[in-house]
Amino acid sequence: MYISERHLHALFRDSGTSVTRYLMGRRLDRAHRDLTDPRQAHVSIADIASQVGFKCPKHFTKTFKAKFGVSPREHRTTTAAAA
């Protein structure tokens, strides 16, 4: 992006969030979408977690539940049952 790391962090600070929180939110949103995508029903939750940048499935589950209020498995099951 041709800006310094310091400048990037300053831009995010002015927006009320951090680079890390922004990226984590984007990763979780992508995982949320992927878990509801019927074309990815065959992909394991651990693989989806890995695809969005989580190295530890346990950390992914904890972080996902903190944001969405349900575990990734509950989310996938509920979504599949509603379809």
C-alpha cells in the first residue's frame, strides 16, 4: 500500500479500531459466510478456520463464539436446518 506501518496504525486509530481488530473482524465475517455457504458444507470447520487465517481451531471457536454468540458448529447446523 506504500504507506508506513506507523501511518497505517494511525489511520486505524482515528477510525476507532486497530488494524488487528479490523483484520480479525474480516476473518470472522468470512468464516461466518463460508459456514453458511452450502457449496462449502463438505469443508470441515477446522479447514475453514485455517483458510481465514486461524492456526488453532480452539482459538477460532472461542473467538467466533465471542463475536456471534454461537459456536461455528451451532451456526452451521442452525443455518443448514433453516435451508
